[in-house]
Amino acid sequence: MEILLDEDVPVPLGPLLQRLLLNHLIKHAQDLGWKGKKDSYVFADARRHGFEAIVTNDKGQLSDPNLCAALRKSGMHHIRSDMRR
């Protein structure tokens, strides 16, 4: 499984998760040059690049109906963490 870490997830978490999830590919939005990209575009682009899930710290992301629709349309899994920076 390919997992995208959203830009609000600390970058150092990527290598740690990669060590734990050996059979998965972990990439950070920053590594892809997607910093500052609107979430609706991130969802669509991530799916086109083969990602199946996105991990985010954005608590309000799913309160926006348009973002919820974009996420559903992408078919990606959404995982919200409670990690603090």
C-alpha cells in the first residue's frame, strides 16, 4: 500500500513509519513538491500517483462538504492522527 503523509504531518514521521510498515511505501507531500497544494487537488493527484491512503493532522478537513466529496471521488482512505507538533 502507498501512503501519503499530508503536509501538516511532521516530515520525520515518514522514515519512522517506513521502518514499521515494511511492505508499504510512505511518502510525504513535501517530498512530492505538493506543499501548499489545495486538499481537493492533493486527493485527486495522490490517487493518480497510486496512493491509497492519506494521513493528516487537519482536524477540520472533513467538516468541509466539498473536501469530503473530493475525498470520496478519489477513493482514498483518510486517516486523521492526533499528533502534536
